[in-house]
Amino acid sequence: MNTMLAAILHGKEDVRVERVPIPEPASGEIVVRVHSALTCGTDLKVYRRGYHARMLNPPVPFGHELAGTVASVGDGVQQFDVGDHVVALNSAPCDRCFFCLHGQQNLCDDLLFNNGAYAQYIRVPARIVEKNTLHVPESVPLEHAALTEPLACCLRGIEESGVVAGDIVAVIGAGPIGLLFIHAASLLGAEIIAVVKHDKQIKFAEEFGAKHVVQVTPGPDPIVAVRALSPDGRGADVVLEAVAQPLTWQWAVEMVRKGGTVNFFGGPPAGSIVALDTNLLHYSDITLKASFHHTPATVRRAFTMIASGKFKADKFLTGRAPLQQLKPVLDGLMERSNEIKTVIDPWQT
């Protein structure tokens, strides 16, 4: 039996690189030889908690941001051939349920997830092959293409918030998702105010397009500081919250202008309660939104942005490690290492 190396999540902070059988494609499926898998905040939360309510129950293959080459194809697959460069997304909607038919494929009642990116090979289910696997041109590095999934989530958040060129957009947080928001919104022509915590994040935020940076500590009240950077102190047109803390949810509401939009993109832990000023919300006519996941349309727009040459994909990939070092990498990220995203190479020894 042919075998491969793969990371298996066994529980809380328990991931092991094991030798398992190389998957075989069923009808409509493909098997991808993973070139690059990227670390992700969601994976870090799953690692810390030991599970994901919707996607992962251990023991289970782990990881979901990847790109590689087609190693084998199942019966009936016509759009991909062995050797093709591809980025395979981590989910695909059914396109038949109420939510899909109402333009909310991210909320699909039968959203099919796929995990196992931290491995030498991954099997891609037929639905994802059909709906959410893209050809990658030779001109686009595979490790850059692997950024498609998180960028697609951020683009959906930006689009759902109505960001247009010329808007003043405050982004709270400068982790990987916050930086993706900053870069994508700036490429779309928005003026970015980044709200960051750590010294190292100031440089990252500026590098990815922030015109202004407000550091939470030390410094002035971040709400006052953000509003002061907007014309007449009226506040940001849109605030994108990417920290996932009740306090930053409150900040977002107080940073936005009258008639503006807040997107609570960062999800606090289950059971979190946030107190918001209802008088402010009502009389300032503020729109509150939350965005989850991506759709096939935003996946394609994200990949187009990455392939455009304007997107600084290489700047997001600040670390590299072999698969065998995945656990130390995740442990380091929990201790807030200086990396934005680490490229996990399953073939490096």
C-alpha cells in the first residue's frame, strides 16, 4: 500500500504527523499533490480547542489552505488532467437549498467542507472539484494561489459592507485577516486607517496599504484617534472588525460615521455577550453586519486579484517549515510569533 505523511488532529494542541494511505479518487474526484499549505487563524483556533463544531471531529486530517498539482483523476473528470496546477478550496455549496437559491451560498444548509491540507496528498470531493477548484496559470506561484481561500472570505466581507473607492475604512486588527482586509480594500481604492496593537504590526499595516496607523497601546483612545483622522471627525465610512473581542466590537460601533457600516468579521468565542449603545445605533442610522466564509464568486474574484500582479502575496508568506515542524509552528503562532503566514512544505525534510 502506498503511503504518505499527513498531519492528524487528535485533540487539544495534539497534532501528529503520521503515515497514512495515499487517497484514491472516486468518480468526479481528484487527488492533489500538495505543493504548499498555509497556516491560518482558523486552524490555530481549532488546534487550541481540539475540534471545530462544523468541520472537524478528531482524529481527523487537518488544514485547509493549499495549492498543488493534480496527481490523479477519477472517472468523469474532464476539466482537470494529471499535472495541472490547481487551487482547491475548502468547501462548496449545494446550490439547491433555500440559502443558495437566495444568493447566500456561504450559509448553505449542506455546505461541504474538506480538510487535510497539511499532507503530501489530499482528496478533493466531486462537488468541490466541480464548483470550487481553479486552474492556476504557470505564471502564478502555487504558494501564492494558496492565499485564495482567506482572501475570498475577506473580499466577501468588503463587498457585503459596500466599500467603494474613496471610502475611509477602519480595520481593527492586523493579524493575517486584518492585513488581508487592509491590502484588499486599499487595492480597491479605499483609504485605510489600521488599528493595531503590537509594534511589529505598524510596519505590516503600512506595507499593505494603510494610510494611517493607530496603535492601541501606548497611545490615545483609539475611538478618538480614528475619528480624528476622518474629515470633520465624523468617523469612518466602514469599520471592519478583525480581532474577535467584545471590546473591539464596541469600538467599531463608535468609530463609524452616521449612516456608516460596521462588519463584525471576527467571531468571539461562543457565549460572548456584547453591550452596544442602542441610542447611538438608532439615531446614527448605523448598519451592523457580520460576514462568514466565502462563495464561488468571491473565490474567483480573490484569485483574479492574486493573479493580477498587484497583490503582494509574497509579503504575506513570512515563514517556511517542513510538515514535521507543524506543531512547533502552531505553538509559536499561539505565542504571537512574528510570522503572518507560514508555508508548510510537505515534501521538505
